[in-house]
Amino acid sequence: MNETPLDKFVADKGQSEAARLLRVTAPAIYKALSAKRDIRVLELPDGTFKANELRPFPSQKIGCLAFSWETVCSA
């Protein structure tokens, strides 16, 4: 399987085609690129594509405290 960063995948295929191949909308692709999310696209043996996001664990926004009954985030 070949792994490609989302930005290179979009540069090669175009935003609309990348969205179609990943079964998402073009605005979702735009938003992921704008947020600089670490998304990798895999080409599967059958020729389809799958995307995975790499995120730190635990994945919380900076300035957020998680409680069992609520989440409080500083502005």
C-alpha cells in the first residue's frame, strides 16, 4: 500500500476528484487542508483509497480540561 500526505494527494488528483475518491465533500478536503491536519491517504490493493489522520494521544485541544460530566475550554 502506498501512503501519501493529503496535500500531495490533492495536488495530484485535484480537490474535487480527491473528495470523490475519499467519499467526502470538497469543502471537507478544503477544511482539512486549511487546518493542516496530518492526514495520510492509502491506496488499497483493489485501487480504492482510504484516509487516516495521525493525532497525538490523548487528543485534546490546548486549554481544555475534560471532566466526567463536562468539558471546559478557555477562549
